[in-house]
Amino acid sequence: MGILNTTPDSFFDGGRYTHEKAVLERARSMVDEGVDIIDIGGYSSRPGAENISTEDELKRVIPHIKNIRKELPDVYLSIDTFRATIAEKSIEAGADIINDISGGDLDKRMYDVVTDAQVPYILMHMRGTPQTMKQKTSYDNILIEILNFFEKKVSELHSRGVKDIVVDPGFGFAKTMDQNYALLKNLNYFKVLGLPLLAGVSRKSFIYKKLGIPPSEALNGTTVLNTIALLNGVQILRVHDVKEAVETVKLFNLTYNNIEN
């Protein structure tokens, strides 16, 4: 899954892909590099990010979804949003998947949209909002509490007839640096859910701050952690750097699954 942020303030690529030409060029290059899913987001979810209006978020994503769908009809498009209206309008515009950082907690209508649209839903764990999540990192047992969160949400979605669910433990969202590494080490814990697992660690602060480098130099660290995630049962990698991630998956499969991609 390739990240395509149409925001001016995302932590790594903010401001790079806000115009139609740049967005389409980036989408084409990701397809050329072997991406399976392009994840489009118009709301920066970095810690402390500005809480923009629904109208502004719509303006940032809908035109680009329509353009990419027209130009690249075969690639899967995901909308990265916690707002039901954005998800609904994005599906209408041509998106295939809803990627919700709040797991339905920040908009109670989200599950109605997922149910009505019958599209794959990426269920991520987070506490609070992007503005408050750094203050919500206290857990008695982080693995048990995240698993309980997933079990409750998956049960509700299944009761509504939603079957195509991916779970994402939410690296960097209401987790300390050390908690992120504990999650990474124990990703197999969530295999009990019997659902595909997504990991989004790409160039995040728990990589570059631990290494004492800027995000622009965090590709090598990202590749290392993506490899660990694959070893621990992840099926989807959400990344800024598609070519390197595709190569990582190919070599992993050649080693462990004897599959030529």
C-alpha cells in the first residue's frame, strides 16, 4: 500500500502532492514500482495536526480520486479518513477501500457507510484524536487491550454483514516509542483474529528519533522494520517508498514462501 498524502502538513511528504499533475505523476510512479493499493489521505494525522473541516478534506481528496481512477483504472484506491461523509463520497468517486484510523470511534456513522458500501475496511487502533493521542498512552497490558478493541469492533462489523476487514495496530497512534517496538515484536499475537494484518511504520518518529536522524534518512530503518513485520505475520505494508517495499516483499517471499512476484 503506497501512501499518497494530499496534505500540506504531513510529517514526511506534506505539500509535495497537492496539485493535480504532481498527484497523478506520483500515482503513476507507484504503479510502475509495483504498488497494489494507493492510500489517499487529505487529513494529516500526525500528532498535533490541525483539525481541518470536512469541506476542506473533501476538496483535497475527491478530485484526485476521480483523476486517478480515470487514469489508472486497475489500481486499488483506499481513502484514508475517519469521517463517514469523506468515506462515502470517496467510494462514490471511485475508491475501493476505507482506511479508518479511528476504527469507527470518531464518527459513529462510519459503520453504516461501510455496511452500505460493502467495501473492504481497514480497522485501526487509536485512542483519542490526532490532537490528543500523545496523552493517551497508558495501558495495563497493551496487547490485551488492543486485541479486546479489535474483537469488539470486528464482532460489531460482522453482525452488520461486513466480512472484508483488515486490522492495523496503529503504530505511532497513542503509543510510546517503546510500545511501538513491543507491538512490532508481538504482531503474531493478533493472528488469533484470523484477519489480514497491516503495518504502517514508514519513516515514523519511533524510527528516526531512535536513530537520531531526520525522516528523510529513515528509509533503511523502515525497511528493517517492514521485514520484521513480515516475519511476524503482516500481509500489507503501508509505505512511502513503494519500490523498496516491493523488493522487500519479493525477497521475503523468495526466502520463506518460494514465491516469485
